[in-house]
Amino acid sequence: MKHYCFLILLTFYFSQNSIGQNRPNIVLFIADDLGAIDLPLYGNPMVRTPNLDKLGEESLIFTNAFATSPTCSPSRASIHTGLMPFRNGAHANHSGVKEGIKTLPAYLKEMGYRVGIAGKYHLGPVDAFPFEMIHGTNVPEPGYEDKGELWTDLVLDPVEDWLSTPKSGSDKPFLLVVNDHSPHVFWPENPEYAPSDVEIPPIHIDTEETRLARAKYFTDITKMDSNVGKLISILESQNLAQNTVFIFTSDQGPQWAFGKWNLYDYGVKVPMLVRWPGVITGDTDTDALVSLADLLPTFLELAGGKAPQSPEIIDGISFLPLLLGETNRHRDYLYASHTGDGDMNRTPIRMIRNKRYKYILNLAPEVRYTTHMDKGVTQGYWPTWIEKSFQDDHARAVLGRYHNRPQVEFYDVIADPNETRNLAFNPHYQEIIEEYGTRLSEWRNSQGDIETGSFDQKNAKLVEGGPYIFK
């Protein structure tokens, strides 16, 4: 990729197409449980994503974008409130935002935008998010009609109808959020990739069953990529693409060990591409630290408004200057949190990170770490990991790190991108570890995060979340 630079004539653009006079449409496409490093644009040469590859040629590519939580509904709540999970209230999975929290659709409706949502929902309570729900975009996968909501497909025909038949004020700009179901489990049963060809990350255990599951995961990524292509084709067919800012991202990392439900980079580092015709030249990248909570204030400024500047109102910071090529810096530090997700996921975690170092605080190190991967949906490979751990030093080490978390973890993510060498006990790093611990403690206090110990889903006093999908 080219070094971050823009060969654009901003003065010409804004004289012809100013945000104030011709506000752009905004389309946000959110993949479900997708790791950034699993895309060709971020280093995986095997996965086929022709539509994202093309989008990348036309986009600013963010190489340091992070979710606020490694779990679906908390991450999505931050996207739509601009607030971190404890500030908006939806800090455990399947929970909803607190009363009185202003959300993205409410902001943009006030600014004269039409706002629609298609695909997966997983926000709550429903009345806090005044979207036009584009019905008919969630359908059971053929042959799996009785398998439940995790066997749901995204259908884009109703989105095309919604775009072509505005209810009133045909000159209104729009915000459209499209939430795919892929590559969230369950993955397609018949993979389009040869299991023998896939590469197994060093943080995982190489077995035949792991390779089969990974081939299925890659197949679901390609399926998601086809929906990106369909949506872009719809915009182009309706002559909407040129005045539309198109953002692609994911809610968090994939349902693999050290991914989802974890604050390692595989759990919270997400892809993000922003295409803005006439402003962003494409095939450019930025390593600026960006949080998904920053999307809301950025959208407000794209819409011609002013994002709240006070951290008392909002945690997100607009990255419009990055899009305009005015800077290649954004945040000095990023934070993320994980509370829990049911009875099998009870080990809360907090994180602070800059471009080089990451500090992780495990609030219940005495509790054996478990998630849906080893206790629930395993795609059939987990028993082979256990079996191999009695035969192989690497497998034994992987399961040891997976189940046993010390109170503090500290990583040099440049020297150790897989986060396997914990420096928390290294005497040479104690001063900076103490600094990061203090920063994290101060941030938690500012967020009202006073949680300690393991998560108790039954006794948690949280607002009930919304539906996983809508019909």
C-alpha cells in the first residue's frame, strides 16, 4: 500500500461539493465476528475477497482500528452511541443501553437524514434506536429453517427497494447500516477451501478438525464479501455511489481462541475501510489509533454538524481530519472492556493500548477462563485440541494460556504481535507497566467501572437488550 498521503484538491471539492450544501449519504457495512488479519488487505493471501480488495483500492485503509468490546451487542452499542460500554450501559452481551442515551439514528434524524438498518440488529432497547427497519433482510438459510437465529442469511433486495422508494423528501440524504451475519458461527458446512491448504495461526492448534473449521470460516468470509459487492452494485445502479461515504468494518474478532471474548488483538482489532469519492484517492493507509466509538462523531461531522467536544458527553472523537488528509494522528491510547456473556463466560477483562504496548487487567484471574468455544459451539475441533495437548508441547502451552489468565498481562505488540510473551513479570518493564496500570485505573473511574471479580449474569442489573434479528 502507498504511504499515507492524499493527492486531492480539497479546495475544489468543497467549492463544488461542500458538506454543508451537498451532504453525503453514509453507508456502514458491519461484518459479524471478523478478524482484521483474516483478510487479504491485512495480510492473509489465501482468503478470496475480490469485492473488499477492490474497495481497498478506492479507500483509506485503517490498520489500527479497534472495537470497544470483543462481544457483539456491547461493541454495536458503542458504535451507535459514541460511548464506551460502561458509559452507555450495554457492557455485557445481550444487554441494552441506559435510559436517556442519545443514539446515532436520533442524532442524524434531527439533522434531516433518513436512517435505515438492515440485517442483524442486536441493539436494545428498541425504542432507543429510531431506525427505519428494512424488513425482509433476515431470512433463514435454505435447509436450516428450524435451526435458530444463528442460521440466518442477509438478503439485500429490500435494501434496494428502500433506497429506490424514499418515503418523503426524496432529496434527503440517508444513513444506511447493513449488518451481515457472516462470518459469525455457524459457518457453512461445505467449505470452498481445501482444509489441507489453510494456514493455522501459531496461537492455535493444528489438527485436521481445526483445518476443516478454518476452511469453513474462510468460506463464510467470502460469502460476506459477496454481500459487500452486492451492496456497492446497488448503490452504483441507483447513481448513489459518488455522493456516498462507504465504511466497512466488523464488530469484533472471530469466534476462535484468543479472538472473540478476549482483549488480545485477534479479539478487538477490526478491519476498517472508508471510501469517499472525490476526497479519498484510495489505496492509502493510516496507522492512526481509532476506536469504533469514533464513528458516531465522525458521521455527525460528515453530515454537516458538529460532534460533541466534551468528554462528559461522548467518548468518541471524530476522525474526519484523517479522512481529509489533514493528519495521520488520532488517539494516543485506546481502551476496551469485556464483562461477560452468559454462565460460561465469567472472566471480565480491561485493556489499554497504544501503538506499541498493551496492558490487560483480568478481574477474575482465579476463575478458569472458558467461553462458548470450549463449552458451547466448537465446530467440532476443540476435543482434538484437548487430545493433542497430552501429546504436544505447543498444544499444551496453547490450552494453558487459554484457560489460565494472570491478573496482569503486558505485551510489546510490535515485537510480539501474537501476544504470547507476557512481560508483566519482566523487571525491565515495571515502570511502564505501573504507568499503564495507573492510566487504566483512571479511565475505569471516569467510566463508572467499579466491577470486581467474576461476572454473574443472573444478578447483573442491566437493561434488557433488543432482539438479535428482526423479520
